[in-house]
Amino acid sequence: MQKLFRWASKWWLGLIPLAVMWGFAAWNNTVPVEADLSARSAAALKDTVLDKTRIAVDGRDISLAADAFSEEGRRDAVAAVESVPGVRLVDDRTRLVAEAKPFVWNAERDVVRVTLSGSAPLPAMKGRLTEAARKELGGVEVADQMGLARGAPPRFEAAAMLLLDQIGKLKDGKITISDSKVSLSGMARDLGGREAIAAALKNLPEGFAVAANDVKAPPYIFQAYKDPVAATVTLTGYVPDNDVHASIASSASRKFSEKIVDNLKASIGAPGSFNTAVVAALGALSRLSTGTLVVSDREVKLSGDALYEGAANDIRAGLGKDFPKAWQYKPEITVKPAAGPVDGSVCQQLFSELLGKGRIRFEAKRSTIDPDSAGLLDRLIETALRCPTTNIEVAGHTDSDGEDAFNRALSEKRAQAVIDYLVKAGLPADRFTAVGYGSTQPVAGNDTDVGKAQNRRIEFLVR
């Protein structure tokens, strides 16, 4: 009996390595089979539209988990795995992606990024929308916060793509699709942007409609800066059209003796009476030593230094009188510190320089001073204040058109009109004498319009 027991013990001990060898062989054969089934199951699903796909293999049994975007797609995916040769059983753990009611998609822009949120109907479409946003905005950060959901309206992608084309026209704002209704809000980046967006919305796919378009136009801004150091007046911003552009540029050239730097652009959106208000405001700016003019919609802001106290008071009091109704104005006018006194020879030089750069204008055949000359007259007044002990002859000259007696009388009346302007500004009347020379002292030929314009002049002569 003991011999039998010893023999049996040895027999069982021999089975242990045999079992180990059998298990190893079985495992060694199963692992490649499972890997092969997993790879072929994944390949069978390559033409299906799924999300979060997970395949697990146990022997020849497959566990398939995935989110499908339609019942038909879900069934097709399961059937595709079941048809893989070698698969014995498919454990179907697929489910449908949740349906969004309503189906909402958003594109929102702020100062640093565009955020896409809400739902997209398919993973590939989600990627296409993100890529389209990056392409449209060129360098602006695009944050993809979109989820996936069923329930998108027909032609959703075409509508979303068209709206992404509009997000670049916004400075900030939000575009929303809610089922087949489109809503927009925010501020257009450029003048005309609001109108361009409205025009594009007419091309929405069939079935889509605009529920709200609250995109606002940016302020319509015109600016002018007068720089006494560079001797320039720089015009920037917008004008309604080329005709108004030409009118404003021409007015500026008459009002200022400085070089006009014209950087204006034509754009829609100008408020009513824009040209009238801007021309009046430029007239006030021309009277400042240095200054800035900002016209924003129907509000005018003028800041800078007047050449003397009387001019500052005159500008403050008269600025609004020349503006159309409903326009607002904000004058912030200070007075330039008075320059030191100079002797007569320096005073004469300053007068000659001023009148060499610009000329006092009058109405045709009359002695009424053109308002465009206000800036030049203020500079002449400032100079006269610097030489209080000098006497000054104001000499009037005309071209040769007309009778000599008429021209002499007209030139003297014009000289007197200038003196009256100076006296009204506070200068003593007894310092000035009006003399009319008519056409007797030409500085250019009277056979051309240019020559005649040079001969029609006012001179200041220190006596």
C-alpha cells in the first residue's frame, strides 16, 4: 500500500509541469487570435460613424462599446463586427448619442479668441467647423468647446459655415443657431461690416431664418490733429463718399496754412449733416495753436490751445452755433502761454512769414472777410500782441480787373475790415492805418488766374 501511495504521489507531481505547459501553450495561441480579431473588428468599423469606440476581445467573443449617431448606424456597426470571420459572439454595448432639443450651436468672439460651443452633429463636422474658424480668423485663437449631439436641422453645416464667414467681421459678439433660427449680436469690426453681414444672411440655406440681428456699427469717427512743430494737419477716419472727401479736403486747404496730410477713407454710416459739422469744426481747429478734433457720430470734441484769451472765449461761445441740430459738442480750449515781446523788425518778419504762407480771403468784389481766414487772422493778432509799441499799416491790394477807382476803394475797405477784426479782438485802433493801393503794386502778372490771386492780398507793414 505504501508503494502504491508513493507511486501516485510521483504521478500527480508529474501532472503539474504538464498543466503549466498546456496553459502556456493555450495562452500563447489565444493572444495572437484575440489581437487578430481586435484588429479585424476595428477595420470592419472604419467606414462607420461612431464616437468613443472601444473593442474588447475574450477568446473569440467581442465586446463592442460605442456612441452612434443614428439607430441605423448603430445596427450597421454591430453587424459589421458580427460578420468578421472567427468572431463567435458580439456583446452589444453600443448606444445612441443624446439628442439635443433644441439643437444649439454658438460662435462667440471676444478681444482675444473665438469660442465654438454648443453641439455639432458629427465628429468630422466638428473638426471641419473648427478648422474653418481658424482659417477665417487667421491667427486668432479658436477654442473648441463643442459637444456632439443628434438633432441638427437639415443643412446645418452649410449654415454654420456661412456664419463662420461673418465672425471675422465682428469686433466682438455672438452668433447662435437654435434649430433653424439664427441670432446675431455684437459690434462690427469696421464700418460697413454690419451691412455686409446683413447681406450675407440672405444666403442662408433653405429652412433657416434670422430670428435677431443686433449687430451694431462701430462709431463713425473723423479726426484731425494740428501739429505746430511739423506744421501739418493730419486728417484720419471716414467720410461718406468721394464728393464729401473732396469738399472737406478743399475746405481744410483754405482754412489751414499748414500742410494737409489726408488719410481719410470713404465708408457708409455717416450721420446726417456730416459735412456741415466737420467743416465748421475744422474752422474752429484752424484757430488753435495745437489741437485735436474728434467727430464721433453726432458728437464733436475739440481740445487744444487758443492763441490768446479772446480767441478762446470766441471759440467756446461760437462752436455750437455752426453745428446742425441734435449734434453735441465738447470744447476743451485752453490758452497758449503768451510769447515774449519782440522789436519792430522781428515783428515785421513774423507778419511777412505768416502772410507768405497764407492769405486773408474776402467775398468776391466785396470787403466781407471769408470765415476761412479766421485762423490766419488769429496768428496775426498774436504777433501784433507781441509788439505793442509798433504802429502797423494794413495795406490792401487787388488785381487789375475792373476800374482803378473801384479797385482802390475796395482794397482800402478790405484793409479796414481787417483792422476792425483786430480791434474787435482787443487791439488798440490807433495802432493801425488802412491804406488801399488797388492794382498799382502787383507782385505777379495779371494775365493768369494764379497771378491775379497773388495780387489780391493784404500786407502788414510795421511803421
